Amino acid sequence: MGLLSKLFGDSKARNEAMDMLKEVANAAKNFGEELEKNARKVSESGAQSNVDPFDVDARKNSAQQTASKPDAVPVSPVKKSTGGEAPYGVSWGKHMPDEENQFSFGGSYAQYFEEIFREEFPMYQLEKESAAKGKAMIFTFMQGGRKALVVEILSENSGRKKVRSECAEQGVPYIRYYHDHEGWWNTRNYVVSRTRAALGC
């Protein structure tokens, strides 16, 4: 509390910052507990779920058939933010994070994701294609002539399931990002961490 008092004094802003940090900490704690619980279930059953925990549509469908899935996402170490921005490493919230994100990038969402994928994963050949009449992008990570990962970037209102279904049939890892979900910033750290986990590296 000493640092927040120095930054904000005894003010309403300090109290709001404290409340926001508490919410972030609680979300991270709850997510960790859910991950542990689900990992135990998977371990005990000897089966792995094909549901991407970050895929809103898949979670909703899976929740009807199985136990509930976590609703939060992992949180990176937090550092102070400035000018009403969200803390570093947090990819969601009312205020734009103080790290590079899809909306501070200065180009299209497709350019943003492509730049991250090419810079952070140079060991993969990256193929890209426009889909849904230009409203979605599909990036395929290739290595040694095989598909290592398919990443689909689309609107949260899209009902597209074809690419996800094809990947499931072929046994190819698949993740998706939504480029227009309100309050979701797709920070660089989040995109890199999640993509790296999907690639298993």
C-alpha cells in the first residue's frame, strides 16, 4: 500500500487501483485453482480434452457435456501502469494495457499477428490465408513438411467451426483469437505465451 499511496496519495484513484489489483489477483488465483482441478480430472481419467480453454464457443459447448471450464486466462507478473492503462501483462479490461497490443500496433489485426508469429517463431514456416470473405485470417505453422499448429483469427460473432473441426480430425493443434471482443486487447505477451503453449515449445 505504501507504493500506491506514493503514486496516488490518499485518493479515490488509489482505492480504484487497489480494487483492480485485487480483482486481477483473485482472477489469477481462481484460474490456477481451476487448472489444477481440471488437470487432476484429466490425469485421473487418462483422457485429454480437445477443448481449447481460451475458446469461448468451445467452452460453452463443452460445459453442457462436462464439468465447467475456467473462464479466466493466465496473468503474467503485473507492474504499475500509467495514465489509466491496465497493468502490464493483463490482456483484458476497460483500459488499454501499457504493453504492445493489437490496438496500439498501428496496423491491421492481421499484420499484428503476422509480425508476432514471424518474429517470435522463426523456426516455423508461416502460411497465411484470408477466410470468410476477408473477415478472418488463418495462419498455419509448418515444420518439416507437417502442420505444427493452425491459428484462426476471427470475429467473436463468427460461427465458423470448419477449420477447428478439420484440425481435430487431422490431429493438428488449433487455437483461435478474437480480433473484436470488447475489452480484449490481445497483448503481445498473451499472444506469444498462448501460441508457444499450443506449439509445445
